Amino acid sequence: MQKENWKPIDGTKGMYSVSDLGRIRSNERRVTKSDGKTQFVNERIRKLVAHCTGYTVVSLCKVTYRVHRLVAEAFLKNPEGKPFVNHINGTKTDNRVENLEWVTEYENTTHAVLTGLFNVSGVNNPACKLTRDEVHSMFILYVQGRYIQDIAEEYGVNRNSVAKLLKIYYGYIMLPYKGLQHRRH
């Protein structure tokens, strides 16, 4: 079994530490309460929370931190000053140091696209002009006898784009319509 290594988290005055396995702990210490009495605080592992982005976060000193970033800052050298931390295996909750690397924005985005974490095709593409419903409506219009050029003008897109979309759509949707002939455009 791997030995867990701990390092203090910068900016927390030694109150918290991060491990190379991606865990966060509250360090044992004495604290002075508002009434002036001192109290001993035991060491304990902090609860990590899944953020809506899929990353694991933890709240320390009223500030929310992404755990993978704390691990990278504590355990990974960053001689090139790369600003992003990438999860090598693509699992956003796997914050072990061996699964993290410093990357540029370009490297991070490329990794996400190549591993399928970021889908830039179809309606997920920021340059996409049509919704799925609009493509479906275009298909219905085509089946009803409208010409591709007319459909393109109605939706404000290129005629070739409509033809390509209908070809893609035809391959997945037209299976029950075996009696229809594919018209020339």
C-alpha cells in the first residue's frame, strides 16, 4: 500500500494540509475562541464535495478550493508556469498526484477533445447555428417535398450544409421510411 504524503496548504496558516492521494485534512492545533478560552482541535480528514462542474472541491477558511489544484500546487513542479491542471485519465474526481499534470489552455482543451470529455460536434459546437429541433424540422420539410435551397434560405444556412445534415439525418432516421426515394438536390 502506498504511503500517503502530506504538505501544508499555502494561505491557510498551517491549519490544513493536502495529500498526494487527493485528501484534505484539518491539522491539530490550539485555537482561541471569541471568549478568550483556548480549545484543542483534533486532526481530521475534511469532507470533499462534488461541484456541479464535476470537480471535487473543499471549503477552507470560507474559501472554496478545487482539490486537484491544491494537490498540483503542493506536489507538482511547474517550471514552465503552465496555468492549468489536467486529469490525465480524464476522471475529474481522481485527484492523485500521479493523475495530474500542469498544462496550457491549448493542451487542456486538446486532451479533453481527444478523450471525449469535451464534445465539439453538432449542437455542442459553439459555432453551431442550428438546434436538434431545427434539424428535425428541416428533415420533415425535405420529406414533405421542399427543396434544399428553400430550406437553406429559410434557416439562413448554406445549401451544402443542409444537404450534408439531411444525409447524416437520413442515415439515422430514415430507416422506417424505406419506401421514400432519395431525391436529388
